[in-house]
Amino acid sequence: MIPIKKIGADFYLTILRFPIPILTSLIAFGLFVFENHFIKSDSFFAKNFVLVKVILSCITALSSFIAFDIYAEKNSISKSTRMGFLLLIFCVLGLHYYTITPAMFDNEQIFLSRYLIFVVIFHLMVSVSAYVKEKDLSRFWQFNQFLFIRFFTSVIFSLTLIIGLVSALWAIENLFGLDISGKYYTDIIFFVALIFNTLFFLMGIPNNFAVFSNTIEYKNALRIFVQYIMIPMIGIYLIILYFYLFKIVFLQKIPDGWVCVPILIFSFIGILAYLLIYPIRNDRSKPIIFKFARYFYFILLPLLSLYFIAIILRIKPYGITEDRYLLFILGIWILVISLYIIVSKRDNIIIIPTSLIVILFLSAIGPWGMFQLSIQNQVLRLEKNLKRNHILSHNEILHDKTKIKLSENDAKSIQSILQFLYKRDELEKVRKWIPENELNNLKLAMDSNQLYKLYPVFGLKDIKDNNERFSIFINANKTFSSHPINIQGYHFIQQFQLNQEDENDDMVSNVSIKLKRNSLQINHASNPAFISMDSIIHSILLPTIFTENPITITKDSIILYNGINKIFIESIDVEKVDTVFNIKQIIGYYLY
């Protein structure tokens, strides 16, 4: 048994060795507790997500500081040089703070993608931090094998501790009849995830990196994981994707753009499996692993051709968006890596994470990056569309639009591009074409999701005159009026019926529930939360032909979560105006 004093000493030495990452985790947790318990929903900090943005920046900073400390320790960098590098990292993180916009917490997921890109970049930096210039690839591989195992060990320990502590608090609450706020449960989860998990992970990193120079026998557990879990999973994807490829070729159909996602997943799982088996990839005594390592990248090439065809066929009519840009760039990266592994005799695997870091970083910044380039491309498409339909001439919108007849596709394209620019706060890009008052009308139309109000600006046909409004009712398969709700584990249940037109909300005690655009705004004990309904609406409505009213979904209910609290949605009344879905009314129950 490991003595408690030994554990305490190890934690103490880890704090001395990695003070900045641990301090960052403490700051993130402290700010979370402050946000969770003391920030009021109507305050400046809550409305602008100030503390939340700092917390997210700290979470991103954790991996960057760990990578820097490992690199500095491995290469014996002087204190003065360390301070210079730290100041540079702080500047980068300061700029990163401003990339986290309030829209990230609303309906526009691309801002979340931007944040996650930087998270991935900084995590990849940890993997190359110690051996970025290493010529002996076995040291690099052993270091990353250690990180891989240490990461999963930390996650398992943290999840076990979270389950244990949360269960203990739940037992105290129920056995002694106490009313413990759900905020304390989230405090436990964040404490373990931010502080304990960071400490535990760092505590296992060896003080002497020379241990990675020793010849270590390949772990049998890792081989079993790759051979019997990852490779069969890759095989399933392979069968599905090749059957789809044969179907496309045989029927001579255009591939669905959605096929890029499974090909991307297949590629990343395969590359990860290849990295994990790198030391034994040429061992003929393990035929499954040997054949996988030899033929995987050859098998991948035909699928990449399908991948690029699908992306190009989406970009050509609809232009570049951030998602399509990222998919295209990642496809290029996978193609280059595949060709390199096929041609190279050395297979320098350090190139895989370092090249991914570079390509993601370049994709996220600058005028060539996914955000600026996609905006420029969509503005260019809008300009061409307006000129083709004689709406725009000499950088000015024509005032006489009585003779303009837009096709339905052109009208929808204009609306789609304007929505794209609006969600990214880039409507100013069209200022050079229209008067100031019409630009304000355009912004008001987008703010209210009433797209027909922008039609006079661009000479589009009025949607009101064409009766293109649909009202769709989504009902749970089992209505709660005739079936009881299981409230086990909760103290209170609150019914809500919210309308888009109402300025008021459903409020009982200290719980306030509002319908804001297509999101539920829940203020529970001054704790604001926005739960977007867009993904649910689109997953149910987009595959549906609007001939059935109401729509009954196959699930027993629509269940959402706000922390540990539960939300049952009984019915939603959605209005479709052109290409926009707006919730008119939503009925459900909040359990807390």
C-alpha cells in the first residue's frame, strides 16, 4: 500500500514542478464557483459571458502551459528564456480570449468549432513538446504511449472519483432529508475535472526523460486494444464506405456531402491505430497488424477521391463555409500523410502531429483562414448573384425593382448568404451597396428572423404573397397528460408553456424559464443557461415533407438536461418561414 505521506509528497513536488498549469486549473475552478454561485443572470458578467470566456481560456491554456513546461524541462531552457516564452503564450491566449464570442453560447456552432480547433492544437503540442526535434523515433513513440495511457488512466480515476463523491452527496441529501442545490454537484464535477485530473496527470510524468530512451517491451494490452477493438471498428467502416462507393459508381449518382464525415472518422481512427502499433507494424508474426499497417493507406486513397468529389460538389453551388473549408483542408492533410507513409521508407511519425498543428493553426487565423476566406467567398457569391439578376450595378442596388424576376434558387441563395453573414456579424460587408437606412432595416429583419422584411431591399418576391408559411406541431409519442413522469432523484417539477410573442416568462419561486429565439433560457437560482432547440428541430423537420400536421416523433419524449436537472418537452409548435424555423410555442416540464 502506498503511504499517504508518499502521495502527499508527490502532489507537493508536482505543484513545484508544474506551478503554472496547476495555478491555471485553480483559477478556472475558482471562477467557475464564483460564476455558479454569485453571478446574477441580469449582470454584465452573465450577459456577456465574461467569466465563462475566462474559464474556457484557462482550460485551453492548461495544455499549452503543460506543453511549454515539458519542452523547457527537456531542453534545459534558462529562466529568462522561459519568461519570454511565457509572455508570448499569455499574449496568444489573450488574443484567443477575444475569439470566444457570446454567439458561441447561442445557436451558431461555428464559434464552438473555432474554440475546439485551438483546444486540439494545444493538446497536440503536448504530444510533440519533448521530442519535436528527435531523430530517434522510438523515444517519441514511447513518450506518446505514456501520455496516451496516462490520459486514459487519469480520466478513469477522475470519473470514478466523481461518481463516488456525487453519490455520497446524494446519499447525504436523501438520508438526512437535506435540500442540497444542484450547484454543489457541479462544483464537485468541475473540481475533479480541473484540479484533481490535472494534478493526477502531471504527477505521473517522469522527472528524467531518459526513461524513454530505454527499450521497453510493447504492452500486450495496447496490442489487444488495437487488434481486437480498433481494427475491427475500422473494418466495419471500411465495408460500409466501400459498399457506398460501389453504389455511387454502379448507379452513377452524385455522392451525398454527408459521406465526408464517416470517411474523416475512418481516416482518423486508422491513423491513430497506425501510430499505436508503430513499433510492431512490420512484425509478420502478428498478421492482422502487419497487413493493416501495410495496406491501410492504399485502401484509404479511393475513399479520399470520393471524399473530395463530395466536398467539391457542395462547394461549387453553395460556396465555401468554415465547415467545408476545414473538411477540405483535413482531406488534403490526410492525402499528404497517406502518400508520405506509402512512399517513405522511414515513416517519421513526428510529422503527423506537427503537420496537423501547423495546418489547423494556419486554417484558424489570417485572411487565408476558414473564417475570413468563407466570408469573402460568400460575399463574392452574393455580388455575382445580384449582378446576374440586374439588382446590383456599379456597386449600388437598383431602386427600380418592378421588372426584376428572381428564380426561387437565386432568392434562396441570397437569403442564405445574408443569414450566413448575419450570424457572423458581417452584414457590414454589404454596406457599400445599400443606403444606411436599408442596412438598418436589413439588420432588424435578421434580428427578428423575419426574412420577408429584407425582400424590398434586394427586390425579392414577398413571401407573404406566396403563402409559403408552414406551421408544424411536434408531439411526443406519449403525452404526459396520460402518462406519469418519473421524478425520482428530483424535488420539484415545474410545467411551462412559452410563446415566442410573449415578453414574460414562466417563473415559479427562483426558477425562471423564457423562450428566446429558438433557445430555452433557464435562470435557476441566478444561474443562466441557454439550451438551443435548433438541432432538435432540424433533426426532426428536415427529413420530413411538410404534408403531415402534426408530426408525432418516435421517441417517448424529448429529454434535455441543464446540468443534473432534466427537461421534458411535450410539444413544440414550429413556424417555417421560407428557410427559417421559428418556435411559436413550446410546452414541457422542468425537473430540479
